[in-house]
Amino acid sequence: MEKRRANVFIDGSNFYHNSKSLIDKPSKIDFKSLSKFICDNFQLELKEIRYYNAVPDITDNEMIYYKHMEFLEGLRKQGIIVEERKLKKIKELNIKVEKGIDVMIASEMIRKTLIEKKCEVCILISGDADFIPAMQIIKEARYEVIVCCPRYGFSNELRQGKFRYLILKKEDLEKCLKIKRVALIVPCNNKFEVILQRRKGFIDKSTDKDYGFFGGGLKEGESVEQALKREVMEELTINVKDIKSLKFFKTYQYESKEKNMIIELNVFLCNINDVEKMDVKEGKPATFKFEETFNLNISEMDKKVLKEIYNYIKRARSSCK
């Protein structure tokens, strides 16, 4: 059976405030993942994602303005269509409110279904009952609008049986967080030393850190193990099958404010004693005593990982005595 085509319409402000009841950082939601999750749930073919939001005034707070514009630009780079309106000032109350977004979304849903025939189903991510008149018009024309929203802020009127809906749970949103998964290898030797990748001036990517770990991000469809195998071959020209001492150490997650996403580090350990024979293709190998690494120009997260590896090896050596 052929799947019906679906366009996703996201009421940005409404979703942000409603989802804050479930997760701390709604801005870290990957809307492509969320849209796919919803379409898969209803067995629909995802065709297009549209995000609607009001833009803050630069004169009110320059930092907030540029941060918001950076967020919207990030959506555009993902292929998401972004529609904006300016906040409208209510002089009597001396406040600025979002105006015209609901009308824009409602008219776009009608246009995409009834006029342009671009989809048979509209996925509306909002809990606002103001959309019901437009939804009813689309339904009477034998098309459909499915509403999705966290329970908090989800209008009861939208859940009375006239339209299909999906209550987004915390676990649903957590599965759709923007996460960059990374596979890293940390070579150590028998002298209680660690081998790091010297980066600044030795790799093509721009960096303000002098040292880091060997490894890199997972490509689409890759497992952690597959990414590790590829990265180790690309950077160290070693086949992981030949590293007999290779073992998984730990997975770490931390929030990157700069990249507006969660970074997941999957750390593996191995024993390499002959650094001179390492054919490193990216960066240069640099050997340090573990205690020396704590004062290097490396990220705070890398320091945390190194300290935990240091304590782990220390305990392992003590237990062998």
C-alpha cells in the first residue's frame, strides 16, 4: 500500500514552551528526527518540514537576537523551510507578543493540500485550538491534519475525536535530541603514558586546542564500532582487528553550547608501546605522562576522560600487585 504524503508544520513558540515541561533544552530537538518519528508512527511519507517563529527585536537584546537567528539558520541548513514574523508591540501593556503565526500556518496547510496538492496529510506540531477551523476545512476536502504536542499545553478541544493526534512523551523527545556521536581511541603504553593527537597547526580543521584524542564522528548509518574502525584506519593506518589490546572504556555525554547539541563520546582504550612506528595521517602523536595532560590546552571534557582513565589504570595496576 502506497504511503500518503505528509508535510510537517511546526508552531515554534508553542512547541518550545509546551516541551519545556518534559525536557530542559527544547532548542536541542532535531526536528528532522522528530518529523520522521511522527510520520513513521502514522505510516506516512515525509515530504517537507516547515518551521514558523517570531523573531525578537535586535534593539531589545542583541545577544538573544543573534542567538535566535543562528538557531533558525541551523534549521535552514538542514533543509527545513523557516517562516518568520516580527514580534508585535502592545503599547498599553508595554510587551511584545507573537502575532500572525497561527494565520500563516493555517493558510499554508490549506494551500499545500487543497491548492498545490503537495500532500494528503498535514502534521501540525502545536497544541493550539485556534487551528481547528482550518483543520475542519482540510478534513471536509477529504484531506487530514494530525496534531502532535506534549500533554502540557495540548488543548482538550483538539483531542475530542474529530482529528487524529499524538501526545509526545518525554522519551519521544529524548530520542530526537540533536546528538553528535563520536568514536575515540586512547592509546596508552606500559610506562603509564598516554598518546594524544597534536592538533593545532597539524590538522586541516580549525581548533583552539593544542591536543585531543584520535577518532571522529559517526557517519550516517554507521555503528560506533564501524566508525572506530574507519577513523583508526584513516588517522593511524591501523586495522582495529590487529589491535589485540583494544577494549571499550566508557560512553560520555555533554552539552555543547557552541554547537547547540549533545556530544556523545564513545571511548576505547588500547596499548601501543612503539609510537615511532605509528603511521599517523592526521595530526602528530604526542606522548605524555597522565599527570602532565591535566595542564595541557585541551578541552575540559577531554581532561575529565583522561583523569578517569588515569584512575582506572592506577586501580588496575594496584590490584595486580
